[in-house]
Amino acid sequence: GGHRRYKESQIKILLGENQSSNNTNKKCIIYARVSTAKQADAGNLKRQKEQLVTHAVEKGYQVTSIYTEIASGLNENRRELIKLLKEAQKGNLDIIIIEYKDRLARFGYKYLEQYFSSHGVTIEVVETNEEKSPQEELVNDMIAIVTSFSARLYGKRGGRVAKKLTETIRQEVIEGENHSDGDDPRINP
């Protein structure tokens, strides 16, 4: 009779409507972290949280919790991250939304990714355009490590010592980068 019949679900897929209706069933947790109280006071934590909530709403996810914390990405005892791991283990979420990979962990991101994946949880990284040279990444990682361990060694009273040590290492690395052959100029003049 010159008529064609299509399933409603097929039409929704073509119109892109089916994706959002499926996403409303997806439970997500937002995880936002900054390293210092100074960053939080500057509004970085609030901005990060708002950006992630906006992303979740645009995707049509059901936001079940928002975890925020002020802690180093190297800290092994982050309360909110531990809560996140437990929620995944219980099967209470489908997606974790973060701004950058290093917001979840400075090191060992792949281990966390595998853990969450084994529990059926996907990590969604909102900002992926943070392109850094390998040298910049290395310098930032070294500074993060030195800062973390210096804070442990010297505590709050020795903050100046930790800052001085961090700055000294930063300068040494930068000076090393300025020598195109990568050799230590004191060894090979």
C-alpha cells in the first residue's frame, strides 16, 4: 500500500533522542578535587564542580552524589575517593565524571580505571585538551612528588623549607632542559 513502518526506537536513534532517554537511567557521581585550600578559596573547586554538573545534566545523567575534596593527588587516604571506590563496589553507579585524569589521581590512574571498569563503571573525562610537553608533565609530576613528601617531612611549620626545596628542584630541571643534549653541564662542560 505504499506505506513503510518503522519502530519508534529506530526513529529516536536517528533523531538522537534515544541516547538521552538511555542516559537518564545512568547513575553518575561527580568527583572534583583541588590540591590546596588556596585553590579552593580562589573558586577552582566550585568552578570545577559546576562545570561537571553542567556536563552531567547536558548528557542526561542522573547525578546521585557529588564528591569534592581538598587533597593532594598523591594522598593515599582521600576520604571522598575511598567513598567513590566503595560506591563502585556496591554497584551504585555507572559513570564517574571528572575534569582531568589527574583530578582522580596524579599517579596510578590506569589502576583506578581498571578497578572501576571491573565493576561496570566508566570514567568520563570532561577536559582532554590539556596538552603538555613530556618535559612539562615530568616537571609537574616531580614537583608534586617533592611537595607531597616535603609536606610529610616538615609538616606545616616547615612549609618554607618545602617551598624552597620545590623551587630549587624546579630551577634545576629547567636549567637541565635548556641544555639541548640533556647532559649535566657540570659533568660534560
